[in-house]
Amino acid sequence: MPKLGEHAVVIGASMSGLLAARVLSDFYTTVTVLERDAFPDADAPRKGVPQGRHVHGLLARGSAVLEEFFPGYNSEVVTQCGGLVGDVANDVIWIGHNIRLANSASDLIGLLASRPVLEGHLRRRLMRLPNLRAIENCAVRGLATDPAHRSVTGVRTYAEGKAEETIHADLVVDATGRGSSSAAWLEELGYQAPVGEKVEIGISYMTRTYRRRPDDLDGKHGIVVAGSAPYWRNGVMLAQERDSWIVSTGGYLGDDAPDNDEGFLAYLATLPTMEIHDVVARAEPLTDYRRYRYVSNLRRRYEKLARFPENYLVFGDAICSFNPVYGQGMTVAAEEALALQRCLQAGSNDLARRFFAAAAKLVDIPWDIAVGNDLRHPRVEGARPLMLRFINWYIGKLHLAANRDSTLATAFLQVVNLTMPPSSLLSPAVARRVWQGNRRPVLSVPSPAIEAARRNSASP
């Protein structure tokens, strides 16, 4: 691939930053990744990734893209780090709208491992490239530009005990996540900040890791429960390395799960299945309880800006961050990396406009999935146009049919895993199966046995 410059800088060594750096390594002589944290010696959580102690897994599309950029990545995470690969539609239990989707074999292959493992192994693979370097404990204070502020020429950095330093670059990419300073930096340079879209959800979830036994969940790799009426509580349990389960549960708008054994089990008992509760009730805890709060879905509309400095991009969660319950963030970053690659193959002219336009199209789908589902909750504020209400009604009907129809279940999971567009669920073939499946719908309420177990374990 043609070289577009001597030096590119990526701010932030998150998953998105590492993916951006991998793409840039093909187009720039040297790529430098700047990280305000110190990298841990082992695959352990770090301060700059507060969600790193909570549930993670790579959706099928994200797993495939990482394999494209780093051949052998998935198998190495399994053989070297203890991760698991599996069929997302067959090895994981999915419950939405209080309905369990039918399991069946598919080509949706995902990757399960903790966030420190996923990120740590990706960083090791990246740092094997001869033109990559990383600088730890390096905070970026702002952008360096030409006198007219038309072009970014580097970044102003600060390390404890040292004077401010300017690192020059032909391209700078902000991959600092949701807390990105790019909007403020743009205003300092005389540009408009991007318009932001926000949907307040007040998600809070409690996480704990447990010992995993071979007979748990009848050998399945995990279970995902999406919140629905009446409790609107989410629950996720996924297999991780070292024979462990990571379990997260929580609700919207201050509906917090307790951080004690009795309260945590009672909270799990309010989910529309007792399967997570039953595993946790008999499992050996491996960690303490940890809470994570997520205030809102947030999207910054960089693609709508009329002016933007040259040689500068914003990437990943710094553009858009979603309710983490849906597990889309890493996969969206991987898709953006592919979009960046295509943009750079066409040259560096007008790069920001082209990339932000491409990224906006990629973000539209997971944004609509996350926000659309969150707006099913009656207390989440936001516009609910007729089309959104129809889609949510239709997806509910699809779930009813997909309880018995594995073809419908897989079609839905293809959309969730970002391998197919949501419009595919409205095709005549799928709509016909939804109609046929609703001619004799399943009951969405739990069985009497589950209700009895819930009453016995839940608080009065």
C-alpha cells in the first residue's frame, strides 16, 4: 500500500486505538500510540479501562474483522490465553422480550475472553510490527497546528516530572473513548464542536466472577437476558478464561443490583429465567462485587461539521458509545478500522469528511438497535416515532415465533452480531415466518416452577 506520510499518532491504546494503529501501520512509516496509563505486566484490568472488569465478548463480525487484521488472533486467544470460540446462535442462550430463542448451528462464530485478555493480546500482536511504538504514562494536553489552525501538525504531551513536549505527526487520531477532549480542542482552534445526541438510560450493573463447572448451563458458553417488562433488568453470564464465569446484572435509571450475596441472588431471581441465579447460587466466587455505571448513549455528529482541521480524525467511542449491555463497542471499532483502511487507500485528501461519512453509516445500525431497544422502557426519555414503535412491536412478534423457529432466531442474531442489516428482518421470507409463528404463540411468562423458585429466593 502507498505510504501517505512519515509519522502517525494515535491517542489512546484502547481496543479502538490499537485497531486504528494497525490500519495506519500500512500507510505511515512510523506509528506511535500514546497512552496515559501504564500497561500491566500481565493481562489485568487497568485504570484507563474502567469497564474492563465487566462482561466482554467479541460478536461474530468483530471476531472476523480482528482475524482479518491479525491472522490467528482468535485461535491464539484460545490456546495461549484460555479464551473460547463458539457458535453464537448455538452455544449461547438468548432471552429477549421474556422469550428464549431457539438454538441451532450457524456460522456466527464469536470469541469469549475477558477485556484484559482481548486487549492485552491485541496489543502484543500490534507491537510485533516493526514500525509501531507505544509511549506509556503520556497524557495529551492538546493539538499542535499550523499558524492558521487549518491543519493539525502533532500533539502536545505531558509526562509527570517532564516539561511539555510536542510530538509532530502527519496524521493524529483521537481514540480516547467516551471522555474524548476533541470537541473542546476544536473550539480552542476556532471550530465548532459537533452536535451531540444523548439518550439518558442510567444503566448500572454489578459484576462478579465465579468458578465455572463443566455441567453449568448444560455446557453452553453463556446466557444473555435483555431487559423487558415488568422488571426491565438485564443479566449476562459468559464463560471466560481459567474456567470462570463472569456475571453482570443491572437495571435502568437507578435500579441497582445489591453488592451482597443475598441481595444479588434475589435480584437475579427477578430475571425471566432462573438459569443465572442457579449457577451463581452454587458457584465459588473468585472476585469481589464491582459496580459500573453508564449514564447515557452518546453520539457526536462529526459528519455534520462544515469545517474540520486537516490531518486529524476521531475514532471509536470518541464518536459514539452505546449501552454496553448490547456488546457492540469493540465490533463497531473493528468496522470503523475497515472503513479507515478503505479511506486511506483512496489517499489522504479530504480524509476527515470521507471517514466521518463512512463511520456515520456504520454507527447508524448499532445506534438504532441500542437506542430503539432502550426506548422500549417507558421511563427512558426520547422520541418514539411511529416507525420505531412498529419495529419494537414487530421484534416482539419475531421473538415469539423464534422460540420454536431457529431460522428466525439466527436471522435476528445475525443483525445483533452486525453481519446483516436490520432491514433483513423485514424481508418477505422472514415476515412470513413471523406471521406463521404467531398463529400459535408461546407464552412469555415463566413456568410455575420458575415462579415458585423466584418467590423463595427474592426479597419480600
